[in-house]
Amino acid sequence: MKKVILFLSIVLLASAFSSCVVLSPKKYKALLAKQDSLGTGWSGAQESMDKLQSAIAKLQRDTANLNGKLNELQGKYKAIDGNYAKLKDNSSSAISKLSDDLKKREQRLKEVEDILRKRDEASNQLKEKLEQALLGFSKNGLTVEMKNGKVYVSLMDKLLFPSGSIIIDEKGKQALAQLAKVLKEQPEIIIAVEGHTDSQKITNLGQIKDNWDLSVLRSTSVVRYLTETEKVPGVRLTATGKGEFQPLEQNTTPEGRSKNRRIEIVLSPKLDELYNLIKK
């Protein structure tokens, strides 16, 4: 800076001497003041320049940092956008698959409902036929009802067997013969014969040990009569004994015990269609 001021002074003096003009003290002082003013202005300009250079450097650093952050954010955005696109594709595929599965389930549900409706219709028709065929035995302890899509023909023991016996009497054979006529017209019906007793202990019945024995032997007697005498195909029948364990009434009164001693013939439409559908 001193060199610049010296240079300016020399220039001014040279100018003064070269013009061969003799400066008055007043002019000389004015020149010196101008020199000082120029030096001060130059210093201020230089200081401003330094500040501007510093500001420019700072702005360049900030710009570089911002560019780095921008590039980083753009990279993250591309990654997020790519993930979103994948999720969107996956979601669309998942939604489409769920929609297809739902349609299939709805179709299967409709098919099941149709099969169950047909079952109930067939059971109702069978119930009506049995009621007509066995109408004459309703006063002797025979009832026909439908539960859960199955037809239950309940015959009290007094209609079928003498007291404590497993041999079917004539009245019981007549009822079973009428029942067999309807069953042979319905080849798609599955037949389960269930024997039931009251809770009183068995006494003096020979080889029959207990109520289990009595209930099983009575059900097998009915199955034998239906298959051997009435020629109902044995493949359609099963015989089971329930003993005293599924009573209709309390065993505390004679009336209740009488209702509990019974043969129940449970008739079920075949549900092969439904079973095959469920296995899918």
C-alpha cells in the first residue's frame, strides 16, 4: 500500500515538474490532500474487494455443500420412487390376487349353500313321505322330525320290542316294513340306527350285561330286519348303541324313562358333492 502511495506521489510530482509549472504552496497542499484521499479510497476499495472475495469463497463453499446435499436428496428420492413403484406393482398384484381369491371363495360359498339347500329340500320331502307312510303308528310312539338337515324317525321301545327283549314284535315289524318301502325309493339316503335306553340297571336279562349291550343289540336287530327281511342294502346302514347317555327326558319318572327307551333311525342325504367341494 505504501508503494502505491509513493508511486502516486512521484506521478504527481513528475506531472508538476514536467509541466514546468511552479506550484504555489496552496496548490501543493491540495495535491497532497488529493494524494491522501486517493490512498484512502484505494485502501477502502481494496478492503471491500477482500470482503467480496471472502463472500464469494463462502458462497462457492455453500453452493458446493448445497449441490452435495441436492445430489444426496435426489439419490434418496430415486430410491424411494423406485421402492414406491415396486410397492405399487406388488400391491396391485396382491389386490388382484385377493380379488380373485375372494371371487373363488364366494363361488364356493354359493355352491355350498346350493348343496345345503338341496339337502334340506330333499330331507323335507323325505320327512313328508315318511310321515304319510307311518301315519298309522304315530299313536304308538313313533315320531318324525327334521334337525340339522337330517330326518329322525324315533320309535319308542314299546312299539318294537317286548319289555327287556331284543326280538322285534309284529307291530314293530309292520312299522319297519312301511319305513323300508320309503327307504328303498331313496337310494341316496344314508341310514344310521341308534339304540337308546333309560338309566335303570339291567336285571335278569341273561347274557345282556348292561344298557350298552341292550342298546347295541336292539339297534342291530333293527338293522338285520331291514337288510335281511326288507332287503335294504346293508352298505347304507350302520348300527350303534348310545346306552343311557343321550336321554330326551329326565329318568326320574316312568314317562321320562319310557321316552328315553327308543330306537332312532337317522336319515341323511349323501353329501358327496359338498365333501368334494370342501376338499378343493
